[in-house]
Amino acid sequence: MMHNPPHPGEILKELYFEPLSLSVTEAANVLGISRKTLSAILNNHSGISPLMALKLGVAFDTTPESWLELQSQYDLWQEHLRVGTPNIKKLFSFSTSEMSSQAPI
């Protein structure tokens, strides 16, 4: 797991908004969302939904999957900070050599 990954809003702000001098109003209009919604993402108060990932992918010529992966990494890290490593037993364990002999799922 990545350690302390940035919120996708930080990435959006630093890699796209600042270099392109985009305003929240201009980008919100292009994305078809409210300024409030976009501001919440840029200020790390809201996450990237699948629909937003699709919109950002088109607007910035990226993949929706990349935005969802950034959000997933951020969410996992935040949950890890909140609860730590879950204290549960493993249900199943196998070695790498056993994996190669397993049929694909």
C-alpha cells in the first residue's frame, strides 16, 4: 500500500489547474458540475466518483481508471490511518509457486 498518497484534488490542482491557469468556474462549466462540487474536490473535501472520473478523463485526456485509482489509494490510506491493520485471521494463504499452478478465476 502506498504511504500517504495525495488526494486526487491535489493532483488535479497541481498538474492541471495551476499550470493551465484554469478557474473553478470555467472548469465547472466544462465538466457540467457546480462550482461548489468542483471546489470540494479541489480542496480535498469530496472524492472522485466514477462519473467524475469519466468527465475528468475526457476533459484532461487521461483515463477514468487513473482518477479512480488515485481515489482508491487515498481512501485506503485514510481508512488505514483510522483503523490500522484489521486484526482478523487469514482465511486462506498460498505461496507464489502455488499461484502459478492454480487455474485462473
